[in-house]
Amino acid sequence: MKRLLSLFLAIVILAISCVAVNAASLGDGLDTLKTEFLPGEGPVVNGYSIDYRYFSPVKESDSTKYPIVVWLHGLGEGKEEGAQIEENNIAYWASDEFQARFDPAGGAFIIAARSREEMGITWDNSMVEPLRAAIDDFIQKNSANVDLSRIYVGGFSMGGKMTLKMAVAYPEMFAAAFPICPAWAIGSDAAAVLADMPIWLTSGKLDPLVNYNLAVTPAWKTIVAASNVKEDCRFSTLKTVRYPDGKRTLSSHHAWFAVNYDMFAVDNGDYPDMTTENGLGEQVTLTYPDGMISWLSSHTSDFDGAKGVGIGNLADLDDTDSMITADSISMFIDSVIEAISTFFENFFETIFNTVC
């Protein structure tokens, strides 16, 4: 029995290693791109400052006005400076190919901000004002090259929650938002603040942490019900969450890999197992190279660069800041079942397809 158990554990470890190798194979040049992200830090506000890594598209003697993409990591990726770009693939957006998709500038700043997890702090209301201050400070330092009308915010899981919170707090600043498996039970009052903002939500249908049916879909319906721009809002569903080369990710929570690769497969075709609809319930067909980046670039705001005050609209909302995945026992049970199911689906697919 012990031998069988040892053999089983060895196979599991091998399978996981094989999946990791396949994921890494997508990262040709990714490590180099990560080195192009420079360190920065915002001012201290209410006792906290937000540090970040940022990519700048600005060349020597460059007067071009570029958009800003604010990227917010998930739980566990803010434990130390730099971790927020090491454990996901947002650095792809710094590649020449993806930068060229930012129209009309042909590039964009990317600010990968970090929550203060080493202090026991995650993305929550206490970080809203310091994060806004960091963005304001970055704009001031790079004012000659910032397109104020094209500032976008996105992130995943806990960062998806913070994406929505920042958009609600300061809707005048952001031209569009792209939350991924957002861990926040957004209410109708908060959604009403986003009525004129295009939102693109992405989620895995078997997400074991932020449940698709009990959490993400209700959030989408709440946002759409309040939206005045339903045709510009989008909801992408990953039936099975995969890397852009078609291999399964280690968890169906990892929907951000689709966004990191701009919603297309490695061969520039349809992203594996993904469908997209707009706020009118109509299917949206994505045609290369017009994915997430092109969608963002098509939206602008009237932001004038004025600095934020306090926590904005969040001050007027009754917000407990709780994780939506902890709201019910039924959600917890469902998530455990999905997690176990997803693990064994990944395991057997890896074995039978001999991905190594």
C-alpha cells in the first residue's frame, strides 16, 4: 500500500511539474520583459505608501501622450516588492507586439501596484486612498507623456475586487475597467456609480475560489442592470481555464492568463474554451489583434488630472469589504467540490496527453 501511495504521489508531482514546464514554455522572453519594469513608490497617506513596478514606453525626446494601465495583483502576490509581476504574466503587455496594440499612441505605461501584505494588509478600503495618491504622483512625475483621457484599471481576484472599488471610488479617473474573478459583492448603489463606465469582466466557470454562479455572474448582472453603456460592457467565460497554448492551468481560478495574453491563443486564434458576450446578451467575436487592449484603447474619459480626495464615492456606501466567497456555506461546499474536480481533471489530462 505504501508503495502504491508513493507511486501515486510521484506521478502527481511529475504531472504538476509537466504542467509547470508547459506554462514556462510560453514565457520565452517573459523574464526579459519583467526586467523592464522599474521600481517606484507613491507618497505616504494615512500612514501607508504604495510601491509599484512600472513599465514606461517613453523613448528619448518623446512627446507622445500614452495611456496608463493600473494592474492589481491577487492575494499572495504582494508579500514582497516585485512579486506582483513575478507570479502572473502581465509583463507580456510590455512586449513590442502588445504595446503596438495601444491605439493611437502605440504604447502604454503599466503600473503594477502592490498591497502591503508583509504588514498583514491586503487590497481593502485602507489602501484605496494610498493607491490613488500613488497614481496621482506617477501622473505628475510623467505629466509630459500621460494621456489623461486613457487611464484604465484591472486586476484579478482580490485585485479584481480592488479594481471595482477604485472604479467606484473615482469613476472620473478611469476610462474603463477590467476586473477578473473579482472577489467583491458589488451592490446596486456601487454599480450605479459605474453606469457610464465600460466594464469587461472575465471568469472561469469552474472557479474554486470566486464562484462563477454565486458570485461572478450576480456581479455581472448587477453591473449590467445599472449600465448606460451595455453594448460596451463584456463578460468573458472560460469553460475550462487554460494557458494560451491550450494546456490547462493548475486552477480554474487562473482566468487572468487569458487577459495577460490579450484574449487570444498563441496562434492568434480564439482563446481556448472562452466565449464573450456584451451587456445586451449578444455574443462578441474577437478578431485578432483586437482583444482586451484594443477594447481599452477605444474608450476615453474627460479626466482633467485633478488629484483624488479621500476614498471618493466609497465613503457614501455601506460596504463591509468582505470576500464574496465567504458569504454562504453552499458557496464554500461548491467551491471545494469544484477544486477537487478541477485537480483530477488536470491530473488525468496531463497523464493521458503526456504533456512532458
